[in-house]
Amino acid sequence: MRQLTVTIPDDFYETFVSFFKHIPDVSIDENTANEIPLWQQEMVLERMKNAKPEDYISWEDFEKEMDKKWL
């Protein structure tokens, strides 16, 4: 038996699940523990859209700041 992870749009979910429920030996694990809420996804996308180049720092600078703060 094989496992499959699928990401589908919310509006296709019910149709997708109902189709697979009729197949013998299929189990559907609706794991939502690691799901990022839609409101949070939208917030991050909005912040990214509004960010200016001067708002960004390099990874190296970020590491230095974190080292100063936590080490």
C-alpha cells in the first residue's frame, strides 16, 4: 500500500474526500495540526506585498543580530 499527500483548494475538498471514501481499504487522515490558518496566510502575503527593499536584511546580518541577542 502507498501513502499520498495532496493539497487541494477548499472548494474541491468535499468532492475529493467523498470520491475516495468509496474505495476499499482507503483511510483518510485529515491532519490539520500543521495547517496554517487562512487569516495568517493572508496577513503574511499582505506584509510581503507592502514590504520595501530597505525593510530586508541579509541572512548573515540576521544571524549576527540573533547571536548578539541570545548568545
